[in-house]
Amino acid sequence: MDLPQNTFKRRLASGPAQLGFWLTIPDPSVAEAVAGAGFDWMVLDTEHTAVEVSAILPLLQAVAPYPVAPVVRPYVNDTALLKRHLDQGAQTLLLPMINSAAEAQAAVRAVRYAPRGVRGMAGTMRAARYGRVQDYAARADAEICLVLQIETVEAMGALEAIAAVDGVDALFFGPSDLAASMGYPGQPSHPEVRAAILTAIARAKAAGARAGLLTLNTDFARECLAAGADFVAVGVDMALLVGAVDGLRKAFAG
């Protein structure tokens, strides 16, 4: 049995830009429904949600029949935690709050097998099709994609150093946390935050790195794509649900 290919990683290398969606509701039916919408990639988030490590497995299984590429966001850059997500079959990890090249290097080591890294060996996990991919350990690194979040003023200052770490596949800018770090909490669309992200996209591209972000501002999403962003998430499941249900209730107000 062959090793699954990481379509998200391949599209990053060849283009064009990829549109994505953010999943926060820990239910496989929701994941499956979103997976059929036609997005290129979708985040399965455990950082700001009730989704635990074990809950990621049924979400991965729910989206597997669809062409959308799942991207798993662990809640912290921790070697043991990343290993569990990888063993469940996650091939692309989005790691929050990376502020230095040293933290980036630790992340790279965590997702690679020895001698290039420290990822622990296992035989019958889902990532290896329960042991049926005989050469999994030798080939796994080629299909793992590591995306690091740049979302503080400190990280912005270290952008080029983080991008230069061998094994970092892309950088991801978080407008909300960056806004707070810049002194504008709750204002991800502040003009200075938007300008900083557009500048960061240009810096990432100049450094030879792929760049992405999440924004619910459609105009800003288009502006970032025009500026060269390689992957942009444009929606969040809970935000759409709340907006739709509030709008429906208001339609019958009075």
C-alpha cells in the first residue's frame, strides 16, 4: 500500500494560490459537510476550540474522501503532542506562536524521524495505513508539511530567520494576535495591522518562503492574494453559523 500524497504541500510548491476554511466545531458531520464545499484546504483547529487530540482522528477520517487537504493546528509547539497528531495521519501541521528561529528548529526536529529529527517511531498507526506502508519511516518526511504562525511583533522581527530554517514549508500570519501584540487588541482589520501583514507577505516572498493567513474580511483577503499570498483561509464555521442564525432571527424581528 502506498503512502498518501500531501496535496497541500504539492500545491504550495507549484501554485496557484489556495483558498481555505477554518473548522472549530468538533463534529465529523460538520467536517464532512465543509469538506464538500470545494476549498483547497481546511484547518482542524485544537488551539481555540474544544477539539482534543483524539477528536482529530474522526475529523481526518470524515474529510478523507474529499479533495480538500486537512491542516491540523495543535495548541502548542510540543514534541510529544506533534507526534500524536502525525501518527493519526495529519500530514500538514500549523503551529501557533512561533517567535524565533530556535523555536522553528525545534518544530522541524519534532516532525522528522532520526537522524534528522526526534519524532518517535511507531509501526501500526493510521499515518502508515496501520502498518501497510512498509517504507513509511523512510518516506514520511517528504510528505510532512510544516507551517509556522507569525503572530507577534517579536516574530515579525525574526521573520527572515524563521523562514530560513530548513524544513519550514510556509509562514502563516495571524491578524488577531498580531493586532493585540501591536497594541490593537480586537482590531485585526486596523490599517496598521493590515499594512504590517502586507509588508510581511512581501518579506516572506523575498526570503523565498510561502505565505498565508486567515481573514474574514473579503476585501483584505483579495488584497493579500494580489500581494502574493499563497494560501488564505476566508471563513470560520462558527462565525458563519452564528451570522446566519442571527440574520435569520433578525429577518423575523418585530
